[in-house]
Amino acid sequence: MITNMAGTGQDLLFKDECYRIVGACMEVHRTLGCGFLEPIYQEALAMEFQLKGIPYEREKELGVSYKGMTLVKK
């Protein structure tokens, strides 16, 4: 969670975790480059998380509400 987006990272909760996740994302982008569809990056990022020992849940289902009503889609 970011409390001050213009900050230097001092305001991040879970700063170390954020650093590792962004690093994994940058590695995937650096290795694959641009131009692939989302599923390619999803799979590569899952592999990178495994390589870096970052726990994750792939495509976790989340409930969403809109103006106090729960959407059917998740």
C-alpha cells in the first residue's frame, strides 16, 4: 500500500516485498521485451516468482462491488 506516491519508497508498506515483485516484473520485461499478449507475461512472471522464491497465487478470484452491489463477474 502506498501512502505517498511521490515519496522515495520510505512510505511503502511491505517495502522489501514490493522491491522483489517489481524486480521480477522488470526481469520478465527485460528478457521477453514488448509485443506479447498478457498470458505469455503471466506465465513468465509465475516462473520468475518461482525462481526468486516469491509466494503467489495465480489468477486469484476477487469479488468486486459497485455502488454497494456485488458484481456477478469476479
